[in-house]
Amino acid sequence: MELNKLRDKAHAIALEHGFYEETHADEHYLCLIVSELMEAVEADRKGHNADWEAFMKYEERVSFEENFKRHVKDSVGDELADACIRIFDYAGYQNIDLEQDVEKSPITMVYDRFTVAAFGVTIILAYEPGPENVIHALEAIFAIAEKMDIDIEQHIKLKMKYNALRPYRNGKRY
């Protein structure tokens, strides 16, 4: 994945959709990343995974937006992609080079429970939200997705396409 291209695209979409009309503290943006992780936990608790077979089957029959909503949206992979996209956006806002070499994260993602791994990412972000830890959080989400056999790159690609179609601030206050 070309992380800095994804960073720039995610941030551009966020700017176009009004997410930076007000100034917020860094913790605001970090909290939104964590909220996406918690939505992924809820999707996992419900056993909600993307139905790729149905998505592919209906790809030519219904609009992308409708097909995405029916078969991918709000799944574990979709919510993990949202967390990645929020990280990309924040990195764009802070001009963080996501492809820079950083030391290995002090927190490794070797947990056997998704909830513990997701909590580990929140610890990374809360510990010190500097550029290295933003990259560590992104790497941790990639590791979680890999362990869960989720094609995170595909989820990110589709969610960014969907996000570009959404209304101002995605219909939310912030």
C-alpha cells in the first residue's frame, strides 16, 4: 500500500466534507480513531463480516453505494478500515510521513482476543500521540486484520470510494 497517497486522499475527502471547518485538539481526532475501533469490536461481537460473495454477485446489478451498504458496511473489516482512514486523515492533518522508518512498537500485537488487541491500539494512541505512535497504531490495525484474515487494503479502497459519495460531514455534527 502507498500509505502517503492514502493519507493524502483520506485527508482531501475529509476537507471536502467539512471536517476541518473548526479547529479541534489532537485528542478529538484520536478519539474518533478509537471510536472506529470500538465499532469494529461491536461488529465482531455481532459476528458481522463482509459478504464478499454477495458483493461480487450484485456488483453489476445495483449501484456501488447500495451494494456496499448491503454487503460490506458496518462489518469488522469496514470498521477497521474506518480506523485506518481516520489515521490517514489525522496523518494528513499533521503532515506525518506514514512511510518513514520507525522503531518497532513497544506494544506487539500477539493477543489472541480481538478486544485485547483493539484495546492495545488505543493504548498506543493514548500513550503519546506523536508520529511514531500513529504509525504504530496503523501497523497494529494491519496486524489485527491479517490475523483475522481480513483484506484491509480492499476494505480501505472500498470505504474511501464510499466516503467520497457521502454528504457533508457524513450527516453528522463532527
